[in-house]
Amino acid sequence: MKTSKEIRDTFLNYFKEHDHDIIPSAPLIPDNDPTILWNNAGVTPLKKYFDGSLVPKNKRMASSQKCIRTNDIESVGDETHHTFFEMLGNFSIGDYFKDEALRMAYELLTSSNYFNFDKNLLYFTIYTGDLESKQIWMNLGVEESHIIELDGNFWYIGEGPCGPDSEIFYDRGEKYDPNKLGIKLLKEDIPNSRYVEIWNNVFSTYNAKDGVARKDYEELPSKNIDTGMGLERMTCIIQGKDSSYDTDLFVPIIEKIEKLSNKVYGNDRNFRIIADHIRTIVFAISDGATFSNEGRGYVLRRLLRRAYRCGKKINISGSFLYKLVEEVVNIMGVQYSNLIDKKKHIEDLVHREEILFDKTLESGERKLCDIMDCSKTNQISGDIAFKLYDTYGFPFELTVECLIERGFNTNKEEFEKCMERQKELARTSRRVIDSMNIQSQELLEFKEESSFVGYEKHEINTTVIGLFKDNKKVNSLNDVGYVVLKETPFYAEKGGQVGDTGLLFNKDTSIAVVDTFEAPNHQHLHMINVIEGSINIGDKITAKINSKRRDSIEKNHSATHLLHKALKDVLNSSIDQAGSRIDEYEIRFDFLYEKKLTDDEIIKVEDLVNSMISNNKDTIVEEKGLDVAISEGAVALFKDKYNDIVRVITMDTSKELCGGTHVNNTSHINRFAIKSYETIGANTYRIFAATDKNIENEMYEAIKPYNDEIIKLLEKGKNILEEANKEGISLEFYVNVDNKQPYSYKDVVYNRKELEYVKDRIKNLEKIYQIEKEQEVLNNIDKFLNEVKESRYKYVVTKVYDYDMNVLKVLVDRLIEHLNEGIIFIANVKGNNVNYICKSNIDIDAGVLIKEASSKSNGNGGGSKTFGQGGGTSIDNLDEILLEIENKIKA
């Protein structure tokens, strides 16, 4: 039986033998591709070759590409679906096409030199009307009855290469076909576990573009081949397992979860979800992703929280996912060595996020208790249960448990309606803006012009020109969907700035705008929730943005420009922005910088931004030619695409090309503070910052981890003083902690240093306490010397209670000096447990005595001839054990 590594190697070696260059997997985070969050297919990193913008060194390539897809997350846990997977693929850029591609696929699968599949168990689907592919398969010896034409065999995942395809399926037999439907499962595309897709050959012929109908796609510069074979599925089939979770890619992770939960796997879906999600999390973090509330970070956060909740369902309490990182690294580290290098970093991030979620759950539980305390009945509405889930991340199952404990109940149907409403919004949004799914054809073909007037106006009267629901154009809406207006003041998410929210209304209708995106043909697409009435094509309506929210966003966006300029002035004028996210709460700014960043530099940057704010400079907005703007020193993100006429924003000494909204004068920002900075990849830094009224909350959040740790340390110090006092040891301890509200990065640094100060003080207190305890024991060494006995050698075998083992080490060292030649054996009882320590400078082996005593105490231990330590969980026969030890010494 081939291992997963052997399967991967067999695939890649086959294509190496057939003159393909084997290219390493690209990172999961796409390079300069804003249309997707993750590399989600083997071809994704190769778009530049397929669209003709770059020419590869070798027109034949093959790879094993790391991929993440989360659009079918609800299917994770079945036999074959995963959020992270490896896609084996071979590619031809204008070299071979259908004939050679299908011939090689058939040979690799069926030849006894390679995978050696039974030909009779393979089935082949082709795009309806693709007679050429059908004839090629038949020429290779495939029975016509094993070739099925399907309309769905056209491969497309957003902008880029696409075309008809031919999929290869493996028949796992009637065991996986309980209704005995046979080939009908394939012909009617019925979801099933019998026929498993193992390879897809895409005849990449066209270049998909946003806003272009499929029939109008341009042909690629050359006809290409793009294939994909999921390693996980292939391993499942070749290893003869019911699911990929039973293969060597997952079994060690599942076994670790069994140990942590003290439960047997038995195909439990919770085990599968945990195992799948931790692989995704580990690989994503290793490639530079991190947890956050947007984009990739939100995907990771969602996966971790889902896995964490699954852990609770199988009785795992507290943080545990970080303990699974090692298993993933052990399985995959041979192929991906960066996992080994980043193991500790990944464990730390995962552990920290688990602790954060645990606190979120605590917060939700406190909120629920408050709601119950204030309730006049024992019924909590489903709306409130959903708010706890949506706002606090508090799972509905836990809400129900807490309610039952207090004699309350809730309306599950109401909750599910709220959940379905949100899912509908998410589904609609995802279908429109997520390039991992097929774009709405009707939206792609919607060309009616719409103009943005939100730079000057926050409220206007306008006309409804487009309505969409479930990817279809409609004439009326009375719930959730999308609307396009003739004119709009709502800014659509772009250039890092989030989209506007607000209201649409007239005398009959009230509508909440929950987000705004840019449609494929550049209209502003308003994601809506109809509160009252309905909205129809042609309606006259008032559009009003949330001005307070926009005001906060503008302060953050303008501060981002000043931050960019300050970074160039303080660090290096050649630094490049690598991304940003600007909402009403905070700024996230990514940039490339090859040197190590220091706190002093960050403080200088923060001070410079505040200096520019206080300079009270008007914002200058100009439109001019791109070349002119660049020649005048305007900063442009050259990875972006600009029109010939560009919008130039000048604030103080900052000048950038930007289509976003901004304050009219730098003084309107009021104040700027950097919350934190971190590295997110090679030579890439991320800064989090805030402005004006958000500074207080954001900066408090920045220092909270330090304050929490200081509180724990002070509690530890208090416990040490109390223990010392019980032992008659007098210790002095005093720390001066400043609890002032932070307003700048200087304050963050101060709190971090304050934590180090408290750590040092506690460490010193522990050291002094240890010295005092040791001295206390040594001052009473005569007590032990009085127990010295002698036969062949001098010895002490004795029992003590609740001693510090480090103190006992000092004690046995000092005692052996007094004996000159001899042996010391001490049993230290703590509750129902016992620790043993032994020191010898004679021919009796200390390690052997410890091992024997520990074994008889339901424990273990050992050591060298001269020193040993151990212990056990039973003291029932301790006196007999000590007597045996003494007899052995005397013998």
C-alpha cells in the first residue's frame, strides 16, 4: 500500500519523466491577486503563464500545490471534503493538448508501473458536445458506456483561465451505493460516495473576465492544459479507506484527539472537523496569515472557533488545538520544511486565539446571565439567542445549556430564522463578490450606468435602476438582496476602505444598507435588508449614508496616508505598501521593509503623524493625468490598475493616488495612536492603529494582555508571601504599578516594560524565598543527622512532609558531605502522592533504588548511580517500601 508521500512522488516523478519541470508549491496567500483570498487550485499561481503575460522556462510543468477552499465548509467532515488540500497537477502552456494530456492521465492511472487502477472501475465525464475528448478516451480503450456527457463540465473559479474539462471517477462499488442506483448517480450528478472524482483535466481555452459573458470570453494566447488531482482523495482510494480521514494524512491527528478527549473516534464528525481545520490553520499561518476580523484572518478565526466548539462537544475542556500542531508538522514537515521552522510560532498563535475565544465565551455567558436576571419571564427570544451568537460568538447550544440550568428556555425556530436570514445575506454577498464562486451572469451583463456622488453628498434623492436576489435580476424586493441606484452617496469597498452603510427610504419604505460593494461593471452594489415595505425598479428613493460611521472611516483613511508618509520619512523612502484595511474602528496597514523594526522607530512614526495632524493643513483633491501625477511625486501602488486620469490626495507632505474619502483638514483627525505592529511574512510588517475617540478603547485593548499578566504575577507574589509567612519566613516585596489610561504607542511600550519589571521582581522574590527555605532546612540539619544509621555504610532513610523538592536537593547534598561515605534516601509525602530523592557516593545505585520504590508507588523514576528522583500516586505501602530500601542498604 502506497503512503501519501509515495503517491505524491509517483505523480510528480511520472511527469518529470515526461519532460515536465517540477515547480514547488506557491504560498497559500496569492501574490498580487486581489480576486481571491487563497490559492485555491493548482493553476492559480500560474495565471501569469496561462494569460500570456509571462512565458515559462518550460512549457511543461507539474506541481503539488497547497490549496484552501472554504466555500463548501458545511460539507467538511464527509468522506472527501476538506478546507485544506494538496492539488497534484500537470500543466501545458501551448505545448501538448487534449490528446497527449488524456493519454498520460490514462497511463499514469492504469499502468502497473504507476498506480495500476482496474480500468473497469474508472469512469470519465466530458463537457456536453466534446466529441473530440470522447473519441480520445475510446481510442485509449475506454468503453463508451464509461463516458458520460455533462453540461457542468466547464471549469471556472473567477477571473483567469477556464474551459471545458474531463473528470475521471473511481467506482468504489455497491457498498457505497445503498439505493443501488449505479451509473445513474453519475449521469444525473447525484451526490454520492460510490463514484469519487480523482482527477480533472481542464482544456484551458478561454480567459474569464469580470463583466464579460461566457460566450464572449477571449481565447487564451495558446491552448493550455490544467489538471488537478486531490492528494487526499487519491490517498483514500489507493489505501482502500472509507474516508480520507482514515489515511496516513489524518490518522495521527485523529489519534491525538482521541487521547485529548478520552473518546474513541468511530467516524465522529467532530473529530473530522477538528482534524481538517487544524491542518488548514497550521498551513495558513506558516504562509503568513494570522487571525483577525476580516479577510483571511476572519476565515482562520472562523475555522478555529468551529474546531474549538467541536472539541467541547467531545468533552475537551479548555485550549487544545495548539497541541495538535505538532501532529500536523510531523506528518507534513518532510514535504514542507517551513512547518518545522514555524512550529513554535504557530502553536503560540493558535493557543493565544483559543484563550481569546474562551474569554469571548465567558463574555457571552455573562451577557446571557444579565439577560436572564432582567427577564420577567423564563422565556428568552430566539432573536436574543441569535444576537448572542452573532455579536459575542456564543454558540446556540451553550445558550440552551445555560438557560436549562436556570429553568429558562428559548425559541429555536426564531433563532433558526435569524440564522437563515444571515446566511441568505452571506450567500447573496458571496455569490456576487467572491471570485471563488461563479459570478451571476445577469449581474455580469448589467451595464446600466450609475454614478458615485458621495465625495460631496451624504444624502440624496435618487432612482432604483437595478435589483438582484439569488444571482437573478428582479423587479421588486421585500427582504434581502442587492440594489443599484442611478446616483449614490454610498462608497463601495475598495482600496482598503470598507463600504458605507446607511438607509434607503421614502414614505412607504425603510431599508437598511448593510454593506456596499463594486459590481463587475463598476456600479455600486448596495447589500440591503428591507425593514418595512418593498423596493421596486424605478422607485424614487432617498439614500442616506451613516455619516457618523463615514466620519470615523475618513479619519482613519486620512491617517493611513499620513502613516504611509511618516514610515517613508522615518524608515526608508522606498518602502512599499503591501495592503490595508480601514474601517470605522481601526487602521490595519501592511508594508514591506527589509530591516528589523524597533519600538523607537514606531514612536517616531507616531509622533510625526501627530505633528502632521496638528499642522492644520487642508486636504487638496485634484484630478490629473497618471503620468503627470507620478512625475509630481504622487505615491502609486503599482500593483493596482489606474485609469489615465487619476485622483490625487495631498495632505501636508503626503501625496497619493486614491479614490477613497477623506477629512477636509488634517486637524479633523484630532489624534493618532499606533496600537501594535507585527511581522506577517518575510520582510512584511503590519501596523494596527486608531484615531480620535477610538483611541481609548483600542489602546486599552493593546495593553490589556500586559495588565492581565501583571495581575496574575501580583497574585503569584501574594501567594508566595502567604506561604512564606506560614513557614515563619519574613519577606519584603513592593512594586509600583501605574494604571493610567494609554493614549500612544509610548504607553504600550511602557506597559510592556512594566510587565518585565514585575516579572523581574517576582523572579527575585521567588529566588529569595527559595534561598530562605533552603537556609531554614539547613539550619535544622541536625534533625536529619540524628537519624543517621550505620551498617556497612552510614545512611539515612526517612520520610518528610510537604517539602520543596529543590530544597531537598540542597539538603541531600549537604547531608552526604556530613556522612563522607554513605547514602541518603528521603520520601517526601504531599497529600496522597509521594516524591523520592536519593543521593549516594557508595556502591549502591541511587537510580535503581528510586526506580524500584517509584514502581511500587504506582509511578516511575530513575537516575544515575549517584543521584535519582521519582515518585508515585500511592502512599498505601510507603512504610513497607522504606523498610525494603533500608534492608537493601544494610545487606
